[in-house]
Amino acid sequence: MSIELDIPGTGHLELDGVVCDMNGTLTRDGALENGVAGALRALATELAIYVITADTFGSAQNTFAGLPVELVRMETGRPGAEIKCDFIKRLGPDRHAALGNGRNDHLMLAEAALGICVIGPEGAHISSLTAADLAVTSPLQALELLLNPKRLVASLRN
């Protein structure tokens, strides 16, 4: 299971998985955005999917029940940006993409082989926007880029 792309002027990209922030990225007010559940099911046939969250709304378990994702709860007591960055480092950042929107996503987005900032209804922090390789306006758009990886070539080529 992986996605492989040769990107002109940029190089080879091979992804084994994607680390997704939950609140503000895949969900709005703790509920999945439209189309996200189906896209996650489809993408799970190509990549391992991790959802990392502090679970602000206490809804993570129910929100992702029955979906092919690994739910990762962040421990308290450390800055979220460090926790997310450490998590993707443990997985192997050179073979993982990251999706995020908040201030605590910027290190993870910068570390990932492919960082996608989602500018949705909750907005996106400028540090995450500048750390990302790409920006989209919905979680479905981000997941569809991974489901149709040749779309990435147009935006990532140099």
C-alpha cells in the first residue's frame, strides 16, 4: 500500500500514510465534514490513515467509529505542535503526508513529505499555511488530492 509520484523538477514522492488533524481539518465542531467518511474509506485502500487529536469536543471515538483510521489521542502537558511533530517523526516523515489547519499543526506540516493545509470554516493559522506545501479549502479536497495523486503533480512541479 502506497502512493508513488514522480514530480518534474521536484523529485520522487512515495507515501505510506497520512497523519490528519481532527478539529478544523477533518471535522467542524467535532462532526465530520460532508464526504470525508467516504473519502477516508477509499483512501484507506492506498494509505495508512492516522487521526491525531486532543479531542476538544470529546467526540473522536464516535466520529471515527467504523472508519479505517487509527485514532491517536495527544497526551496533555506538552505543546500540541511538538506532540504532532514527534508522532510523524516516529512514523517516518519522508513517507507520510500531513493534513492540518491550526497553529499546533505547523511543525507536522513542515516535517511531512507532503503538508496540506486545510483552510476551512474555522480558518487556518498563518504558521500552518506557510509550513504546508499546498493549501485547499476543504478536507474533501485534501483527501481527493491523495485519492487522485496525479493532481498533485500540477501543483508541486517546479
